Amino acid sequence: MKGNTGKILNVDLTSGGAEIEALPEAWYRQYIGGSGLAAKLFWERGRFDLDPLDPAAMLIFMNGPFAGLRLSGVSRNSVAGCSPLTGHWGDSSCGGYFAPELRYCGLDGLVITGRAGSPSILILEDDRAQVLDASDLWRKGTEEVTRLLKERYGKNARTLVIGPAAERLVKFALILNDGHHATGRAGFGTLMGAKQLKAIVVKASKKTMELADPEAFEGLRKDLNERIKEALASNVLHENGTAANLMGGVYSGDVPVKNWTSNFWEDAAEALSGGTLTELYLTRRGACAYCGIACKRVVEVKDGPFAVPEGPGPEYETIVAFGTLIGSIDLAATCKAGRLCNDLGIDSISAGGTIAWAMEAFERGDLTLEQTDGVPFVWGDMATVIDVIIPKIGLREGNLGELLADGSVKAAEKIGKGLDYTVHSKGLEAPMHDPRGGGHGMALTYAVGARGACHVADPMLFMEMGARYYPEIGFDLILEPQTSENKAEAAVTAVALGAIENSACFCNFADAEVTIPDWLTLFNAVADYGWDAEEMMRAGKRIYFLKRLINHGFGLTAKDDNLTPRMLEPGKDGEAEGSQVDLPFMKARFYELMGIDPEKGIPTREALEAAGMAEEAARVWG
């Protein structure tokens, strides 16, 4: 096998045993790698009757075929399984340095089951694995644990670490790579915590890969790296990070305000922008392995109530989640809130979304001081958020911590109020892009996405901005963001391309410069998939279909392809005022175009067979 190694490591934490397994080569051509190959593994071996935190539950780490190549954007990997937060299929991705190191060890992925008898770490050196006691690391924050592991195993050892929140089974706990790169969404840190797995350390002695056509790849690699580095978007990201477009988003109505009750806060455009972060707090830039963009922020807030030492800075999502979403435009506070979330090990999107819901609930009188241990939830009160609320959630302390540690949906269900103003799809709190301003197509892909509301599961956000065109496969629509017209047609292309990108584990910033012919050259020159454009797009659709079938196994139907009432209200102000998403219209048209049954929410037998999924069709349709 080329590019991919064809091997995964199965680890049983209960017994401490580890075994290398060769996967069928056909699976790679059918499901690519990353989240697609993880979905295939889950479909074949996962159980739908297990609690997500049962020791037998699968925790899957999977590389794409390009991990380890010296190419901008390919250092990501996927983590997948049944989400502890939502109770159905979940996947999350992370850049950094773990994916290349795992590939250099001769592996495409790890599948971890069981539960260690005591807090443990998994040490992987080349293809040799050990499960070691880590009781001394339990209850420590991610920053300290990452530092200690680097001291023990060398600065070039690559680490995945969970924080105290995961140990206490906060349902949206994250996994942190080398202290900076987060696998944030859907709660896979919680799965590690349930398995008493504090960290994974990976070290490889060789840095080589075998490619199908090294000459063809090398010619494209040099060209792509240059194109990616020189692109306007790359330079903007390098200069001002992922918040570079926050100012534009404020004016379009894309940036949510106070739990999505408003679409416009003019002062935020300057106060929270990527340029302001660069000017006030940036000390240097960071990058994932082999990336020429370097969009990561390293920041220091030298003084004031929210001072933080030099370290990882906030991405766009964290800036908004702990900014406008909860009624604040204090950029120093977002830096500190993001650092605290990282150290405790919680997803800043779900944390911010849950706190925003609680602030509105408190304002309405639906949430009382008795339920919050006497802690008031007041819009913009960042001192209380940072000093009290985030720590209580991360440590599950008191009534407040127990109420909010399972996310906004469960919190609303517990108090019996407030479900109508939660902001999520399928139980996953929405990211910081409001489709009423940013683009109605995002509302559709939020609703029909397998893991729930997600802005990186597909390129719809960029397609509606006019930043993505794919004429080689027939997509050349000019889309108007604040309308529902042509969005179903665009989504058909978006979900397939998104499945390809996430299964290839390619950064959705770098891949802006990757054309359809480039994709084909990469897949064929690296991994020898032998694809043309039609078969590549068919693979993307196949992956999207398989994740829907997995959700069907968990009991989801077409009714779950939905958004909350708050998300479907007309835009309140600014450019998005009066903008209302017509989800039923878009969803019906999307189902028609994709061949999805309007009741079951799964592809029809004919659609599955056309995608090369006859066995799956027989399993679900009889």
C-alpha cells in the first residue's frame, strides 16, 4: 500500500494489550481515511446499544492519506466514535504534529477500547505500545501535563492530553495536542477520561513514507506549497489569524450576539478583530507541521485583571464564544477564558454556547440563584465567567457545575425550561457563524450534518462567501448569502467535498488553493486510488451516506435534521434584519437531490446502490 500504511493499532486498556491490524485496501479507496475510514470501522464493529462512556465503546484516531507529507494543510487527523455530548455519531479534527508522527510510526490509526484500572498513559514508540500508570498526572491541567511529558519523553515527542474536565466526565471535554491544537468538538476528551487515559505519547525514529508516484507528487507539492503560501487568504490568516474576517462578519450579521438574540454589535468589529489581537497581544505566530500559513496565535496579556503569560491565543470561535455571544467585547478576557478552557480541557464553543444560554435563562427568570449556587449570570460579566463559572463547569462543582457540564440541551431539559432558545443541531452547540447573516446554506448544512451544527464539515461557508468554485464538477453557482435559493443544490456539492476534505484530513484554509485536478493528483500520486473526478465525488457522497446510516442506528430520523426555534427566527438587526431561513424548503429539495427518504432520513436503496453501497442498502432496507 502507498501513502497509507494499511495498518492500525488496536489497544485494549482493560487488558493493556495492543495488536496491529491490517485493514482491507478497498476500504481506503471507498472511504479515503480520517473520519470516513473511522466511520467504516464503526459501521463494521461499533455497537449502537452502548452508552458512549461504556468501556467497550470505541475511540478512534485516524489519519488521512497525506499525513506526514511536507505539504501545507495535511497535518490534521480525525477522532471519532459515539459522542458523549450528543449520543450519536461524532467526529472532530485537529491540526498540529500528532498525525505525521503517527504515520511515521507506520500506522494510519488507533482504535482504543476498554478502561484502564488506574489513570494511565499510552506510549507509542514506532510500532511498540505500552500502557503505563499515570496516577501522578491525574487531576493536573493540560499545560502542566504536556510540559511534564515533554520532559520525560523528549521535546519532539508528540502528545495528546486531557484535562480535569474530562476526568470528571464533562460532556464537552477536548483533547489537546502539544498544548496548542485542540480536538474540541463532540466530547472525545470525555471518552478518554472515561477510559482513564490521561494522555497518548507518540515517538517515531524514522520520518519517511512510500508514495505511489513520488515524481508526480513532488512536482505538485512544490507548486501547491507556493500557491498556498502566496494566496491572499493565507497572508491575511498569517497576519491576523482566524479572526481576520471577524470585522466583516460583524457587519454582515454572521457574528452572533447574546445567545443569538441580535445580529449586530458595531463596537465588536474593532474590539475583537484579528487585527486588534495582533496589535495588542500577539507575541509570535505558530503553525501546524509543515504549514506555510502559520495562522496560530501566541499571545501575552501583560497586565490588568485578565493578564495571562505567553501561550496559545484564541481562535475566532473562542473570541466570539467568550465575546459577543455572552455580551462582552473584552479581548483580554477572551484570551484568558480560552487559556482556562484549554487547561481544564473543555471545548470553548460548547462552553460559550452553554453559558450564553444560561445567561438568557437567568435574565428571563428560568434559572435561579438557588440552581446556580448563588452565582449570578449577567451578560458581559467576564470576571465571574472566568473566576467562577468556567472552573465550576470544568470541575463539575456544585449545582452550577452539574447543571452545565452536560451542555445546554441537557441543562434546559433538567430545569424544564429554555429548550426553545438553545442554539444547536442534534445536541451539538452551534459554532459562531449565524446563517441568518452569514448564509442560509449554512443553516441547511448545520441541520443535515451528521455530527450536528458544524461549520467545518463542508465548505458551504466559503461557497456562500464566493470563495469556492468547482467548475470541473459542475459547481459554478453565484450564491447570495441571505436567501435560501440554490442552497440545496450547493449543499449537494458541499457535503461530498466536505466528506472528502475531512477524510483526507486537509485543512480547510490551505485547501482553498487545491483544485479538483489537484485533488486527483494527490490521491493518485500519493495513495494510488486510481480515481477520476466522478469516482472521487462518489466517495465523498458514500462517506456522507455512511455517517447518516450510523445515526440511523442510534435512532435518528429526518426529524433530527433540524434547527432550534431561536435559529429560525428572523434576523433582528443590522444587515441581517428580517433575514429568515426557509429550512423546510431547502431540506426537502436537498433530500430530493440526494435521494434521502423524507421520513427515515437515510438514503434510499437506489441512492445507496448508486454510491456503491449495496451491502449497506441490504442491511438497512432488508
